[in-house]
Amino acid sequence: DDDDDDDDDDDVRGTAPFDVDDATSAWVLCRFFFIWVVFGYVAVPAYALLVDVPVPDLPPKTQAACLLFSEIGKLVAANAMMDAELGPKQTPRRRCFAGGSADEKKTPSLFPSQTKKLLDTRNVTLGLKCGALASVAARGADFIFGSGGEKNDVFFVELLNASGDETVASSVSSAASSALDLFGSLRFDPAALAAAAVASTLVAPVTEELFFRGFLLPAIEKRAPFANGAFANGVTALTFAALHFSPKDFPALFVAGAVFGAAQIAARNAQNGLVAPIIAHATFNASVLAEYLWLS
């Protein structure tokens, strides 16, 4: 009976308290940075070097497949790493989502919550609103800081950080240009476009929100003066923007990241609170993709 009561408590609780020591938090951050770079900036250019073809010259279907592979690899590797380092109670996919049934605890799934509870109306609504706000605010920041006239490549650096140039050490700016070319060519290939869309509007938001808002934000907040959520959100957004390695695009990415963090803070006391920033991030990415396809 006690076990049943515990399960019931898990089903109704919100985000569990963050309880990870400093050394482990720093180690997780370093390991995630390694995964981020390898899958986001090294894997595809390395493949291009292997076949002796520059990334922009790869067939559109191959580029889309590489993008999807990179994002899925990043998701799987990041979750496996956090599960191993943080344990079942503190890994973001369990700490930020309500505990599931006893069977789920014996056989962990990606999201242990019951599916019918995962997309709570409040979280979905909050996520959609924050996604729309992030889209407008980031475009405003992009315009104010002078990069708004450059084909909005800021958003494609965020969406397609798996792209690159001829060498592993090529610049992110060149990657952004090839990303634009990729989506332009994919307009005429529904299958490749679908693969790229899934990577950028589904897989990438889940990976990034699990780490940045599911782990990094509470890790900083725990150590911030007076447990200040706004301060922690700002530092998390700074890190989110910086890890995209594009100084020109930093302001817009910072603004978008801050909105995603605000969604997490607003929803953390609700069941499955991380759903809101994931939906916000996905909405933001989808709006950028739709805008580019429409304008092109």
C-alpha cells in the first residue's frame, strides 16, 4: 500500500527539487559540451571529409539525413550521459516529469509520465504563447543589433548547428549559409524536408530543453544569490546563446533562450513542467522554418 501511495504522489507532483553537488554539475556541463560539439559541429563535417565532398555539395537528402542523425545522436548521448552521472532521481527527464507507473520504473522510458498527462492543456498553452513571444522578441533583437537584414541566418544557426563547411574547424557563419541553401533545396524534396523539419522542430528542442532548462537552470539557481530565478535564467540564456558559437547572433539567441527559461520557471510547479519550454522552443523553430520557406 505504501508503494501505491508513493506512486500516486509521483503522479501529481511537479518538478522535483534539484540536488546535485558542485563537482558533478561541473562534470555534467563539460560532458554535455563535448557531446554538443561532436554531434553538432564535428560529425557532419567529418563525414564530408571521409567522402571527400564539402558539406554544402552533399545531396540534399544526405544533408537532411546527416542533420537528423546528428540531432538524434545528441539526444541519445546527452540523455545517456545525464542518466549515468545524475542517477534516476536527478536526471532531467525524470526530475522534471512526473513519475510513471511501477512498470515504467522497472523499465525506464524516455519520458516516464503517462502520455495522456504529458500534454497538459496549461503547459501546451504556455508553451505556444512563449514560443510566439520568443519568435517576435528574437526578431526584434536581431533587427536592433543589425543582423536582421542578413536573411535571418541567426535562427538557422540555432536550428541547424549540425551543418558546417569543408573542414571540421570551419566557421559557424559559413555553416549558416549552407543551412540556408539546404532548406532552399529541400523545398522540392518532401521526404528530405520532413527529415530536416523533424530534426529542427522536434528532436533539437527536446535535447536542448532537457539540458539547458532541465539541468543547467536549476543548477545555477541553486548556487545563485537568494536562489534568484531571474539571475539563473539570464546566465542559462547566456550559455545557450554562447554555445551556438556565433557572436553576431548572440542577442537574438539570448532573448529566445530567456523566454524558454521563463516558460520553465512559470511551469515548474505544474506536472510535466518541462513540456512548456520544449513546446516554446519547437514553436520558435517551426515559425522560423515556415517563414523561410514562405519567403523563399
